[in-house]
Amino acid sequence: MKKQRLNNLLFFTIISIMIQPSVLLADEYHYINSLPGERAAGMGGAYIAVSDDPSGCFYNPAGIALASARRLSISVNAYNISTKTYKDALHKTTGEGEDWELRSSRLIPNFFGVIQRFGPGIIGFSYAVTDFTSRDQEQVFRDIRSAIPGVNIDRYVINIDDVDNAYNFGPSYAIKLGDNLSVGATLYFYHRDSKIIRNHLINLSNGEFNWENYYLSLKEYGLRPIIGLMFSPVDKISLGFTISRTFLFDSDLRAQATIRGPASFGYGLNDVKFEVRESSEKRSFPLETKFGVAYFPSPSFLLSGDLYYYTRVENYEPVLNGAIGAEYYLSPSIAMRFGLFTDRANTPYLKRDRINQPEHVDNYGTTLSITYFTRNSSLTLGAIYTYGTGEAQVISNSPAIQEVRIDSITVFVGGGYSF
């Protein structure tokens, strides 16, 4: 029994507050972790039936066939701050609950795109960051209960150093098949680079200590084709449709744990356990189908709405998300944009009689931006706020369920130039 516990996965713990390994990984539970493109971001991502600028390479490549000019878009430089709070994840010796927080902040250029006429159609190239996380924090908790009878935790120190980015870059091409119909395709090269480091030091009230260091490195390479269609059945109405999926052709995962437990659990002074796990197994991605409708009641006003469906894949549930957006020109040189969107979890709701379940948090977002135009250029300033609530199990092998709250705000600046 003791040997089995010492070799259990990557984390061996003798107390009830150790965070389970699924929380260490990046957010695979949501599909809308970024809104590339300054105009699309301002409209909550409701852009499938619009997409007539370089960000259409990402949202619906058929839309770039409708662009009226060659356009270079340098956007968006985004600064994101997010906090995920696990309510009462720890319990003090007095019986009070104490929250556990994960904080992230980063400045990153999350989109670049250029389009121009090429033969009978429009060719484009774009770069989009669809997921970015950066955490660097130290947390200290004192006077915490442990699972050892008669022994408490005087001090619990957690050091966190996480970086996780997902990049998409590649060419697009679109062509008109008539006055009201266009088709297009994008072929993205997909790359994910993740590094997660966690260090735990626990000082027990009996003078012993427990130290654990966890390291994970993940690199993925693949292709993501996007096929799009744009159709205008009547004047002032546009319909858009896309289908896409990411296919990995290489994956390299390395995880390791270094553990030095307390003497009462058989650890000598120089007795350190070291475990390594490596895998080249390639995970599967869902098939994404997206449908959008745009209504142009006047040259200065636009309304749009999208639905996104992600199929079931491996242990993840199918997900239906939506977005609505609006654009209004206050004057020929100033445009305001507003949007709402959902980012629902692809995990099932937690059950009370199970352990080590993935968290389920449904997110909802709102966006607002303003753009100033000159003859050949534009400058956009905007913000995205996301709020979510749900449940999680951050304690390994415990049926305890914690309430979770997510708050995230992104401020972005985008620029464009037509020539």
C-alpha cells in the first residue's frame, strides 16, 4: 500500500490540500480564449457573416473576397489580466475557509494580417494567438488543517511559473463565384508551447516538512484548415458558414515530479523520489462548425449574430456557443462597437459522489471598442470583460467541491492601413 502511494501519478501527498494535476494544466475546458482582430473583438467575435478585412482569414476566409481594398492590419496588442478563485479550497485550523487564487497577466500581439488581390481572388496571410497564459506568483498560507490526525500545517508555500501559448499562422485565399456568393480557405500551421512549473513546500506543526516540485513541458505541432462560405440572399443580409478542425502531426509531453516527504512516511534525510513521464500521444480536437448572420440596415449601422458548435471529442462534451455584435458610425471618422458572447465549458457538471473531476465553469463576456479613421488608416481602442462561475475539485482524491469564479479583462489596441 505504501509503495503504491509513493508511485501514484506525479503527485504524492500526505495532506488534503494538494491541488490535483488537472488544475496545473492550461485551460482546455473552453474554446474561446481569445478574440483576434480589432473589429471582430469589438463586436464580441460575431464576425462569421462579416469578415471583410484581414481578420476574416481567421473567422471566415470567404469574407476577404469582399474586401474593397488591399489592407494591412497590425492588430491586436492585447493586455490581459485574469483571476480564477477557488472558494474555500483550504481550511484554517480555526475552521474558516480560505480561498485559493490563480492570477495571470500578459501583454501579447495576438493578431497580424494582410490581404491583397491575387489573380481572380484575394490572397491573405495572418497570424493569430488563440490562447495565452502567463502566471508568476508566490502564495503563502498559514495555520492550515492537514489530513494527519493531531498535525496541522504551520506554513504552506506555493510557487507558480506558467506560460502557455497557442499560435496559428498561414495563408488564405478567397474568390467570388457570383455577385452574392464567395468561398475561401485558410490553412493554419498550429503550434502550442507550454511550460508549467509548481513548487510546494509544507512545514508541519510536528517539525517535519513535505516538498514537491512539478514540471511539465508540452509542445504540439499541427495543421488547422478552415473552409468558409459567404452568401447574400437578399439586400442588406449576409450569411456566413465555416467548418474547421485542428490535426496534430507531432506532440511531445514531458512531466516530472521531485518529492521529499516527511520522516513519518518513511523518508530519510537524503531520500528524494523522482518520477518522469513522457508521451508522444496526440490529442484530438473537435470539429468546429460556425454559422453567422449579418444585417446592414444602413451604411452606418451593422448587427451580427453567430452560433458555434463543437463536437464531442475524447472526454469532452459537445458545446454550443453564441455571440452578438453591433457597429455604429457616429460620424464618417468614428465607429463604436459592442458585443456579447458565451464561452461555455466542454466538461460535464460535477457529481457529488465522485473525485478528481474536471472543473465546469461557464464564461460570459462583453466587449466595447471605438475606432478613429483617417483616409488610409484606423486606430482602435477596446476592452473585453469575461465573467464565469462554476464548480471544481482542486483537492486530489477528495469528493469536496469548490465554487469557482473567473474574472478576466483584456485591453487591446489595434491599427490598420489601407493602400
